[in-house]
Amino acid sequence: MSATLEPTADGAALPEERSFVIDLPAYAGPLDLLLALIRDEKVDIYDIPIAHIAKQFLVRIRQLQLNDAAEYLELAARLLRIKAQMLLPRHGPEETWEDPRAELVRRLLEYQQMREVVDILERRGDERRSRFGRAFLPESVEPVAAPLALSLGELLAAVDRILRVTKEPTVHTVVARALDVPGAIAYVRRILGERKRTRLMELLAADAEPWQVISMLLALLELAKQGELRLVQPRPFASVDIADHDPAGQAA
Amino acid sequence: MIPLAKLLEAALFASPRPIPTDELAALAPEASKAEVAAALDGLREHYDVDGHGVELVEMAGGWQILTRPEYTEAIERAQLAARPQRLSAASLETLAIIAYRQPIGRGEIEEIRGVSVGSILKSLHERGLIEVVGRAEGLGRPLLYATTPLFLEQFALRHLEELPRADELAIALRPAPQPL
């Protein structure tokens, strides 16, 4: 019998990687294996022949290729330690001698108790699982893999439909157009040299292209920043008044 | 059937989960608790005696209408519903320990099972079968786990006390009582 690896939610087990043992179908853990041994060998749990059971345990984990599963090895080591303790000469009166197996027996009993609860839960769970509630949504049901029922004609018609629906993509040609801010600045300076006031709408030709509008705007902002002119917009969306920056004239 | 039983039946039919008894009672404020209990018993009997394909099951502190097991296979074959997956032996062991020892920390569970249970606790938590109910005092203040109402529901338990008492278990392995 070989240990089969079950993939878990945490990641699929690698079939070649024997050191990565997660769950074995036969045993839920080292205590489970030990209990099975005790049952198979028909020994008294209160008087476990430790030397024999320890040997059998090691044989089993080797058969199951569990010899590098730490939890099984730990119990194997514990069994060997108890075996060694049993061999030590007993000092003092018999009553004060503490059976080195006592702790192991306590753990086995506790584990066995829990196994009985597992049997109950398994039964109750199966009973519940075999009854459906209304719109009972099981947590993880694989969708049923149904074969695709489709004729060649239907498939071609579907492809044709998709091709017809798909339009030619709209392609915009983006042409980089350099702004001419210095040119606009020179233009504004020239206008303001002729008259003290003007308006944005007057500076722009009626058919001005976007790049010209933006160049003009940047030119005005630049000149305002440098203090060469003042920009005044009395109301939102009103025309922008442009005045030559002349504090004396303003005061007048 | 009395009108109260019909009302309860309609509510139970509409719900995909067990309806707690007090919520059923709230449906008919004029009826007493005893009357609601009697109506539920009547409804259950009605399904049992007259031979219906469904039955009324009491679990997790509530009631739910479920199909009878003899029709499970036919329903599954027709792909109308599917049984949820069985829990693994390792998950069941962990659940059993938590059910009896709750609130319990991870270390204690691992000591009883003899294996580490980190990923199992995570998956039980994700399935909503256990929840964190606090932290233990002491080193590292480990998280304490307990079972949820969904646990009772998935194992058709009315309450936790329906499981046998701990001292009723593992009798076969117990030594004969010492004569005094």
C-alpha cells in the first residue's frame, strides 16, 4: 500500500514530492495509526507492549512512506523513549513508580473519544446531506460539464453574426502641432503698444484654430505673470478685458 | 390544517434556511408559544402521516422543510440539486474537538489530534462552520474557536447537547471500575 497524496485547498500536492504529506486516506494522524495498530494487534490499551508496538509502528510508517512526516516521526520517537524508560530499573517502592505509558494512554483515550464523535458527525452529516432544502445552494458544486450541442451551420452563423456586429475601429490621427507661445506674446505686445486696452476675443481671429487659442491663452497668462498686463473678467463667461499694466493710468 | 399551520408552512417553504422558532412565532403575534409549537408538531405529523416527499426537520434552533432522503438520488440524477461535499476526516476530527472543548485554541486541538491544524482551521472558518470567539489569556494570547449555528445546521443537530456527553464516549477502552 502506498501513500496517495490528496491535494488540499492550500495547493496541489506534487506526486513525486514524497516529503510533502498532507492527508492520508487511511490515517488521520499518528495517533490514528497507533490506535489502529493497537486494535489490529489486539493488545490491552492499559498494558501496551511498548517494545512490540514501537517496532510495528516504525514498520507501518516505512510501508506508508511516512518516514519523513514529522508528526509520525515524533510519535515514533516518543514510543522509543517510553520503551527505554520501561527498561530502566525501578527504584523505590512499587506504589511510587509512575508508568511511563500513562501519558500516552491518556492521549489515546482522548483521541478515541474524539473519533467516536467524528463517527457521529459523519453519520449526521450524511443524513443532512441527503436532504435538500428549498433552493439549497451547496457551497462548492462543480458545474456540470455538458458537451457543446452545436452544429457546424450554427457555429458558422454565430461567427458570421459576430463579424457583422464588429465595426471597423475608429482611428483618430493625432498630429502633434506645436504651440506658438512666443509668437502670441509678440503679437499681444504689439497690439498693446498700439492701444492700452483690448479683449481676448479681439486678439483671436474668428476662425482661430485650437492651437492658436491655447497659444494666446498661455501668452496672456505668461505676460500677466510677468506684470506686463492685467487680465480682468468681470463675470464668469464674460469677455476677458486686457489692459496694459500701467499703475499711473489706472489711478487716473 | 389549521390556519396557523398553513401560515407556518408557507413561511417555511419560502425560506432556504431553518427559521428560528421565535421568528416563526413572530409571524403570528396573536398565537401563544404553545400554539405555535403545536402547529409545528401538527405540520410535521401531517408530512409524516400523509406520506409527503418532504418533511419538517428541527435543527440549529429552528425548523426547515427538507426533501426526504429516498428521493435524493433521483433529484441528483436530474441535476436539480447536488449534495455538498463531505468534509475530510481531518476536518471532522478538528470540528469534533471544537464542538466539545469550545472555546478552544489551536494548540490544544493540535495536542489532541497529534498533527498541525492551521490550514484546516482556515478552511473550516471559510466554510462558516467555526468562528473566533476571543483570545485566551497567557503566552501569545491564542485565538479561541467555537462552532457556529451553520455547524448545527450541516449536521442536523438541534443543539450541541444533542451530541453524547464526553463521559459517555470511549467506554470500550475504559478500564472496569475499581471495586471499592
